[in-house]
Amino acid sequence: MGGRAYVAIDLGAGSGRVILGRLAEGDLELEIVHRFAPPMGRADGHDRWLLGAMLAEIERGLAGVAQSLRARPASLASIGVDSWAVDHALLDSAGELLADPVRYRDARTEGMLEVLDGIVPPRELFARTGIQRQPFNTLVQLFAQVRAGEWPPAARRLLMIPDLVHRHLGGKAVTERTNASTTQAYDPRVGTWDDALLRTIGVPPEVMPEIVEPGTELGRLRSRLAERLGLPAVPIVCPATHDTASAVAAIPLEADWAYVSSGTWSLVGAELAAPLLTEEARAAGFTNEAGVGGTTRFLVNCMGLWILESCRAVWERQGELLPWDDLLACLADAPAPPALLDPDDPRFLNPPDMIAAIEAHLAERGAVTPRGQIAWSRLILDSLAGRYARILALLAAATGRPRRGVHVVGGGSRNAFLNQATADATGLPVRAGPVEATAIGNVLVQAIHDGAFPDLAAARRFVARRFPPEELHPR
């Protein structure tokens, strides 16, 4: 194939991948070179991401990239990392890691939202940051750390997950705007950290890193590391480092269409020209996060396929798990559930047993508990589609513009039943795909930096041609 190649390191909370994107002759080919589960452990009383083990997996993937390029030569242009948001780590003055990052599902933040509300009222906090009130936001994690007396005096720099990887590879210790904007410590009105807010919760603003734009070159792959991996010392180019921002960058959105980035979480919203910091937006649960090219991702972060994945984990432990294809084949013929779940019930965040959590949720509502995996699965998927429909109604009210359709990307876009249920629940056409939107968006930003595309609009037109979506209509 030849052409130019780009490495997208895509880190999800459930799966990490090292992906080689080959761009040549109007085509983009993605090769998943290495896949791994982000290593987790427990230390000092908290659930943590094991950064050293994660970096070792990434290096293993990069060594695989070198092998792939030897087998099918292409000119490697750059490497970039995206990941989930909110989680972070602290470094000392020598740049040494003080502790592994605490996972956002850790119990340290329990009850902290309510305490924070008494210090910075929710209305004021939204007006300053534009971020949805969530117990796992970076600001809440930092507040919980300070309140627990666990803030290390030696802390000199805070870095998000992709920043830590970029720095390890050879990049500068900075953060990128799309991820910075998710922290709830960022002021979208001026595009800088809210120093006064950080001081209010007891965090010295000096630890916050410089903010750079998507497509910024951060340095080059360290020479010794490059030699060990068998790669050239190529540039480290930050994509939109928040995985949802990368996914949205890859969506060829038409005017007045909404999107759903569907995976463990569901991100439901629209691309706006500027933040919308109204009280109506706050009350409806919207968040304002930076996108590529100065755009705003105006969305609601709601629970996604995590609920079904967690139920399937229970069934697997019980030795009763139906194969996924068999389950999907039966869903359409299953009776519709008599009542729906609220997917955003806090008890679904990280329960020890998702089945028991749903049973308790249904019992409180006086609803009948489903019988069998097919009925359970239909209940969950119909509930997600119903939640999407409610969010889109709120989106139309907040923006004053009804949406003409919904573009679904990510792993959930392969779920034909959920896509059709979304069309039915919203009464709107649905376009499904690409599945690998996050990796594609990561590659596109690197390719724009490389001069392969003049701008994001041209890159999105390329995606529309190369990865035409499946279209579904409401029944």
C-alpha cells in the first residue's frame, strides 16, 4: 500500500489498542496491532491504573508496529494518544510519578459531590466550567484527594492519562484542550484553567499543565526507545486526546444532526460553535467540552453498554452466557418490556452485581423483573434508546433547534438492534458507523498536521466516502 502511516494509541477504560493507520491513494486502512486490557490494581486503599504495566503494553504494541512496517513498508509520520477523560496522576519536581492514577470508579469520591455543592453551588460551578455534574469529574477527584488528606506536598505537575503516555514516549509535559475541558477545572469562556476554583478546593493552580491544541507536535520519540522498538524517532503529535473528541472529529456531521458516541458510556449531543452555559442547559444535564477546530461538544454523558456488559459478566460467572450473535438474533422477536430503566441511576456506576442492582431499581418502581437473558438485554437496550430520545428532546429545547437525524459511532454502532431502537424511539433517521471512529479521528488529526488533509472538513468528507454509514429509519 505504501503511503503515509500514523500510530493511534487508543486507550479505553475497558480496552487499550495500538492501531496502525495507513493512508494512501484515497484509502485509509486500520490495523489493530496490539490489544490489551488496561492493567488495574489496588494500592494505598484505592483502585488504580498500573501505569508502568500500561506503558509496557503500549511499547509491545509499538514493537508490533515496527514489525508490520517491515512486512508492508510505509513512511511512518507520527504517533498520538487518546484516552478516556478525568483520570490523572501527579509528578514531582524531577518528573517522577508520585502514585499510579486512581480509577474514576474508585469509592474515594462517594459523597463528595454533595460536600462540594456546599462550597461551590452547582449553578455557579456550571456557569464557570460548563461541565455536567458527575461524581467522577477530575475536580471532584482532586477535591476528594485533598479532603482525605492525601494530597502529596511534593506534587508539581498534574497530567491526564494521554499526557502521561505522550511524555513517556518523548513529548512535553502538557495537556491538550479537548481533555483539559472535561476536568471541570477549565473555564471555557477564556480557555484557561480556573485558578480561583482550584484554590477554593485546595489545589495549587501551579500544578496544572500548559494547554495545547489538537495537532500540536510535542517532541519526538526518544532515541533510545525508538532504537529498542525498531522505529524511527518520529514526531509525537497530540490528536484530540479525549477519545470522544477524536470520535466526533471523525463524524461527517450534517447540519442539525446529533451524534451518539456509543460504547461503555453513551455521549449524546451536537457540535456547536460556542459553549452554551445557560441554566436550562445545566438543569438538563448537558456538558460543554472542547472539540477540534474550536468547536464545542454539547452533550450529555449517560450510561451506555456498560450495563449490559456487566450483566453478561454475571451470566458468564454463572456459566449461562448466551453467545452475542445468538442474543442479537433473538432480540427483535422478544416482547417489548413493560417499563424502562433509568440508565443513569447512580447504583449502575460500579455495582458488585449489576443484576441485583437492576432488580432493586425495578422493585422501587413497582416494575416486573424480566426473565431470561434475552428479556433482560431488550430491557437494557430499549432503555438506552429511550434515554437517547429524552436527551435529544432536551437538546432541541436548549439550543432552539430540533435535530434532523442521529449519527451513531463507536463500538455500539455495530448493535443493529440498538440502532433501530434509537430510530424508533427518536423518530429520526439513524446513520451507524464508523465503528472505529475514535482511532480514525486520532489518525485524521495527525494526518492534518502532516499535510495529508487541508482541514477537518476535508478529512470528514474523506470519512464519508471511505466509511459510508448504514442508514436506518424509524418504524
